[in-house]
Amino acid sequence: MMPEKKEEKKIYSLLEVMESIRRTLGERYGSPFWVKAEMNKLNHYMHSGHCYPELLEKRDGKVVAQIKANLWKEDYLRINDNFLRVLKEPLKEGIFILFLARISFDPVYGLSLRILEIDPVYSLGELEREKQETIDRLRREGIFDTNKQLKLAMVPQRIAVISVETSKGFADFRKVIETNSWGYCFFYMLFPSLLQGEKVAESIVRQLDRIRMVQTHFDAVAIIRGGGGDIGLAGYNRYELTRQIALFPLPVITGIGHATNETVTEMVSFRNCITPTDLGGFLLQQFHNFSVPVQEAQRILTETSRQLLKDSLYHLLETVTNFQTQTTNFLHASTRILIHQATGIRGFTGFFIRNKRDILTRSSIQMKSGVARVTKTSHVRLTDCMATLRTRAVRLIRDWKSTVDTLSKQLHLLDPVRVLSRGYTITLLNGKPVYTSHEVSPGDILKTITSEGSITSTATEIQSEPSP
């Protein structure tokens, strides 16, 4: 560089400085080197095919280093094919990578790393490390098997489904439970969530929180995904998600659709059914476990009832036959006895009637004779009684007539008119006779009755005569 001198100062142009830095970095980092970092963003541009990843390193949750990188189209296609071959997943952001790079410095665009190669095996190893850390932490907290210890409903019929409506796995699950040949009926409700990518754990946790608020309406939770590679399953090993599942109050059943590498989510869940189809089959089997014994009990009950009815009918017919035979024999025996008794009664009745007829004839003759004698005697006595009664009645009438005449004379003498004609009077107070002076008060209006009429007066003074 040829600096410009001005007042004893060396002044370089910005381009000169940038070129100096480029040459220095080129001399110091002439060979490519391996770097491990987290690829926060891939920044793949479809029109050019180039990628401009953002690389960073975190410690204790804080970013301690960050740089931009370049991944040209040819290198990206080769690396992406390698990821698809090894991990069954394309190169994605949000994963840890081990990459081969060169220092690239441009005076205009600054410092960056040019990515030449990425080792997919290292990314797979990082996923396993994160997975093991999650397992160890859950075991230290003693909650790894908590969800497995829950009791599944005898007939798990109400299912909260965490999936995507367009997911093939969700479609397979619905086909299994909706078209089962036994006619078992399920109620399921979809809680839509991301199923892969960096935010899958956060999305599923959010749906679990929603289900928790209405947990009384469901018997279990089903997490359904249509399959994928290990990188697509990385979110299912996150501690936040697996802890939610381990402590969830309802049994969580997983059908993530991947059989080669079990995730922590599948490990801590109540039941891992591998595929959505298996999950649907598991729920149908629970119906079977309840239905088959019931159907067997129904079969046994039906057969037992039929046999019991058959035996009862046989015994009934046998009893009826015996009853008819015994009844017929009894009727025959009773008929013979009845005929014999009727013959005896007929002969005895004739003798009894003749005997009683003779007795009745004799009694009739005796009764006629006795009645005539009694009638004659009674007539004599009645004649005597009538004569005596007539004599006594005349005497009694004469005596009563004398008594009545005497009483009539006495009543005539006591007639009030005759008493008043002898100078006596009757004093009335308010229409009632006055017997003593105590009944009258001064000022009372008195009415005095004489033989010639009546006198009205007012009492002015009351004098009481002493009793004799």
C-alpha cells in the first residue's frame, strides 16, 4: 500500500485497507478448514439457487459468535443430495452442522465463509446428543414414565388429535377409525400444529395447553405425523415438549410415522404406535378388548338361556304328562268312589225319607189333636178373661169419672176470673207477673189487671215487708 502523507499522517484509502485485510486473510487461511456451528438461517434463493446461511454459536443461551456464509448453487445441490441420501431429509435451517469452509473477504460485502462441504453424519450425531441430554434430564426429574402410569379409559372414544388437516398420516388415521368393519364410533377433534421444523415443539406445546383447558371432554391425546427423516424429528426431542407430554393429565399416544429412530416424545408418551395407522389400530383394539368379552358373555348368556329354556320346556312337558296321567287316574278313582257313595246315599236317603215321613205323619196327627185341645181350653180362658176385664173396666171408669169431677170443681174455683172477682189483682212488669217487691225499681211502669180492666202506674217507692 502506498499511503498518502499529509501533515506527518499516513492516510490509506478504504479500498487499500480492505485489500490489505483480504491479502492477510488469504495468506493466513490459505487452506480450507472444518468448523462446527448452528445454521440459524439457510436463506436459499430459488431464482439463483445460491444460499447465504447465517451461522452462530451459543453458550448458555447467548450468541457468542456470528457470521454470514456463502453456499453456491453447485455446492448446495451436491450437499443437499448427500443429506437426502444419509438423513432422508434435505438441508434445513435450525440444525448443528460440521462444514468445510474457506475465508472469503470482499471489499464491498465484507467477511464471510464460503461453505465447500457439510458432514451429514455430524448433524445426526448432534441430534442424538441433544436427545440423550433430554432423556437424562427427564429421568433426573423423575417424570420420564409419568404419562405411562396414567390409566387409559376402558373405551377411549374421545380423542384430541394434534396434526395437520392435510397430513397423510392424519388421513390414514381417519380412514382406520371411520371405516372399521365393527361399527365402532369415535369422536375426534383436530388441534392443528406444525409437525416438523424448528418451531414444531413450540407449536405442539401450544396445542397441548389448549387441550389441557378442555381435558374433561377427551379420553386421550393423539400426536399424528406422516413420517419423515431424523432431522425432521429433531423438535420431538426438545425438553420443553417432552416435559409437557410426560406431565400431561391425559394419556398421550404418538403416531409420528418413523420406525428407525425413536424420539423422546415417543419414549415418554403413554403409548408409541409408530405410524398413524397403528395408532388407529390400537384404539380399535381397545374397543375389541372391551367388546370381545362382552360379546362372549352375550354368546354364553344366549346359549345358556336357550339350554335353560330347552331343559325347562322338557321338564314342563314331563310334568304336564305326569300331571295328566295322575289327574286321569285320580278322576277315575274319584268317579268310582263317587258312584259308590251316590248308590249308598240313594238307598239311605229313601230309608231316611220314609222314616221321616212316618214321623211327620204321626206328628201331624198329634199336632192337630193338641191344637184342638189347646184351642178349646184357651177359648174358655179367654171368655173368663173378657168377663173379668169388662167388670174391672166399668169399675175403673166410674172411679176415674168421680176423680175428674172433683178436679174440675177445684179448677173452676181457681179460675183467674173468679179470683179477680173476689178482689184480687195481677201486677205485670214488662208483660211478666210480679211476685215480690224486689223485682220492682222506682220509675218502673207497672200494669195492674182487675176483674173489670187494667190500670197502668209508675212505681215511686218500694217497701219490703219482712218475711213472716
